Amino acid sequence: MKPKIYIDGQAGTTGLQIMDRLKSRTDIELMLIADDKRHDDVERKRLMDQADLIFLCLPDKAAVEAVALAEGSKCRIIDASTAHRTNPNWVYGYSELNPTQKEAIQNAKYVANPGCHATGLISSTAPLVQAGLLPTNYPLTCYSLTGYSGGGKKMIADYESEGRDGKLDAPRIYGLTLNHKHIPEMTKVCGLEHAPVFCPVVDDYYKGMATSILLQNRLLNGTPTTADIHKALVKHYEGSALVSVAELGYNEPMIAANTLSGKDTLTLIVCGNDEQTTVTALFDNLGKGASGAAVQNMNLMLGFEETAGLSL
């Protein structure tokens, strides 16, 4: 029998993107809820009880309530909200994190899908910590450029409305209290002793991300060169289907944050010299940063090919 899939929150940005990746697949049965029943707990519970796997595409509080609503059912859950990402009872859904993470996701009942900015930072930072190059007490700094779709329906409407505020024409720095909601998972998953200084920036394009960490090589273990850092990342992602490392010596004068718009892959770009290094994660905030990652995790949990239904 085909596994039954239910998206709780199918009308939101992430839910719609997941549905777009699943609607043409013949190896699953996609269970849709009627628009007028989306807030009906009886109908939601009925679908949860029938489903083999559900996606939660809800605000944090609603996601917690949905997990409680699903209690007692056989369904496995992928939560796209922030609510469970540092919960020890949930498996973190970045399969490339370490050699055992993919198996942990395959066997999990509860998987917390990573945040978009967090995916960017973790993809570069965690491998360097694991390789012993980046000290766990390193004073890490990161800036992350994102398209406005990451802000949800209201932000999308603001950017796409006629006669919009002129401030939307320029990049906008936010998270000014340095307390962005993705920081706890960044810190925990990477094994850092201190939260990174994290500066997110939203700009006037629909989707795509470029998340960069900035490193002083002299403060790293063994004072590695940029080439050493590149080599460590290449080794970590060897054999990965969705994450790659660009050749050292990026052949473009600039990195465009929307380069991988529409893709579910992620590319790391290492730049710098013997004294300083930047590592930039280039991906789609709605792809590997959200819905693409969620479908990847579903594939692993249900025994499908990891890249099924994804854009490579």
C-alpha cells in the first residue's frame, strides 16, 4: 500500500511548496483537507489517524498543539516550525550533519525540519567543528541574505503590493537584538559553547539564500589555510546527493544569493586567503532551507530514494 501523507497547514508558504513537490508523485497518497475544515480539529484528527506521515507547517504554538492532537495515532511527524528543533526527543532533520544522522532520521518518529538560516550556518560550521578546525568556543560571526518569501504571506504581500513602502527597495537588516529564533538550534546542533553573532538580511527578490560565516584563520585550531578548510568540507560532504562544495577559487567576482532559486540542493563556496576565510552556503530558502528538506526527510523516513521528487 502507498503511504498516506497529510500536510497540516497546507495553505501556508511551506505547505504549498511541499504539496508542489508531492502532487505528481505516484508512490504516495496525498490526503488533502477541505479549505473549510482546515481549523476543524475533528477533521484534522481523522486525517492524522489515517496518515502514515504528517507534515506540520504551522506556527510554533499550533505545531505543539498538533503533536498533542496526533497523540495515539501511528503517524510519524515532520515539524517545519521552530518548536521542536532543540528538543532531545526529536531528531534534527539535516541528514548531512554527521555519518549517523541519516539513519537516525530513517528510524525516527519525530523529525524537526531545520530553519533556513540555520541550515546555512550549520552546513558550514558543524563539519569544521567535527573536523577539529573550529574551536567550540570560537567567536563566530555570520550574515545571511534571504529572499522575502522566507517571511511568509504577509511579507510576500508587502513586497508584491503596488505603491509599496520605498524602504523595501533596499536590503534590510533585521534581528537587531541578536536573538533570532534560529540561533538556539545553530548553537546546539553545531556544538558551540557560545551563540554566534548572527546578522540576517532580507532583500527584494523572491527566494534564494547566501549564508556566510567569517573566520580568522589564526584563531582556528592549527591555523589552517583556506585550502585546508575547503579540504575538510569536501571530505565531510563526499558522496552527498544534495550538498556539494564548489572548487576552491570561485570563478565569479560576486556571489548572487538567488543562484540556486528553484533547486533543492546546497552548495558551499570557500573564499579567502591564508589569514581569513569565508564559507558561504548557497541554496533556496524554500528548497533545502524548508520544503525541499522536509520532502528529503520524508523520503528517508519512508524508504524512498532520498532525492525523489526534488529538483537537483
